[in-house]
Amino acid sequence: MSLDRIESNFDREVERLGIRIKDMDQLKVRDDVFDEVTLMALYKLVHKGWITAIGGSISTGKEANVFLGERGDQDIAIKIYRIRTANFNAMSEYIIGDRRFAGIKRTKKDLIFTWTRKEFANLKRAADAGLSVPMPYVWDRNILIMGFLGEDERPFPHLRAVELENPAGVYYEVLSFMRGLYQQAGLVHADLSEFNILYGDRLYVIDMGQSVTPDHPRAKFFLARDIANINRYFRDFCTVMDEKEIFLKITDGTSEGFPPRGWE
């Protein structure tokens, strides 16, 4: 089926169901995002009622674009991994060695579909543990539908763009998240930095497709790198803890967490 035909079918179905479209041009001119596979998945999600309105772009990342959407009166985020331009080699590092996804085919398309499913599974683990992440709703092929993090159709800003009143408090909040992610959700974020932490009414961590379980061969390396990234960023704003001490507090399995006594 040609791309033009899929787009035409999609338009007709959207019109029949009364779906509101905002900035429809973005859905058609971005061929690197809305290719044939993506439009088929989007069509399926609309048909099943997961999407009742599609809006403009929220963010553009290295591997994916995120669009604002609606499901009834609820704002949602529609994350679409780019099949044509996603970095195949970078994704492989985080999937190979993850026992949850052993035996997948090594084609680029299958890897991206697995990555989408992996992010959904990781977000669900974190959400079920009570951690502040986008609520995952459903995934199909290279599309992930999540709860929208923001107000009045504006996403919460990244941590790097926020002037914090209490940097030390936020620093320990991030460390507590990392500890909860490891001990309650059984995950290491593996790419944590000021670029994938949002700050609104509270702190939220996003972009968890690469997150791995502690038994992954490189989990300890990824955790140490996450700690180093967070210390690097917060060092300009507050006193940071020793990285080895943080690592032990995250992984030791006890109830002692962050902040340490007498930090204020």
C-alpha cells in the first residue's frame, strides 16, 4: 500500500470518527517520522480510541519525536520512534544482554519495535513502584502513548532550564528516584542527566527505553555513569556526595536512603 493511499485512508477514517487534528501538515511533511509503518500504527491506535485528537510537536530527540494528543478530555503524549533515522547501533547496546528481550530479530525495524515495547515495560515497572514517570498506556509498533507531563498543553521544562530554589533538595530527590528505581522497580535508568528530567509540580524522569535490569552485563557501569552525570550537573549548585557512597546506598538493599542525616 502506498504512503499516499495510507494517508488518504487515515484522513477519511479520522474524518468519519470526528477526530480533531491540529497541525495536520506536521503529520505529512515529516517523512522521516510518519512513514508507512508509523501511519499504519497510528491508524490502528485512532481506530481503537486511544487517540481522539492529534496536535503539534512537543519535542524532537535523537531517536524519536513526541507529539501532543488527546484521548477524550485527557491530554496524552504520543512518542514516535523514527524507523528511518534511529541509531541502530546505539539501541543494540541496551537490548543485547537484557534477558527480557532475548531472541529478538536483529533487523532495524524489529529492534525499534522492541525498543518501544521495552520503554513501555520500563515505564510500567517504574509507575507500579510509585515513581514519578510518564504513565504508560499502550504501545503499537514504534508508537508509545503516555500521560502528558505539563499544564495548558505546555510540557514541563527540563531540569536544566529551571532555576531551583533548593538545588540540594532536588539533588537528593533525584538520588532517591535512582534508589527507588533500582530497589523497587529493578531498573537502572542508564542515560540519566538534566536533559531527561522534567520539573513542574515535582520532579519527573523520562526517556526510559534504554533502562536495564540490574542483572544486565553493563548495569553497574550504567549506574555509575548516571551517578557521575547527576553529580556533574549539581556540583555547580550544591555540595554533592561521593559517587562510591551514592552507588552503595542505591544498591545495598537497606532502608537507608537520601538525604543523609544533617545535610541541611
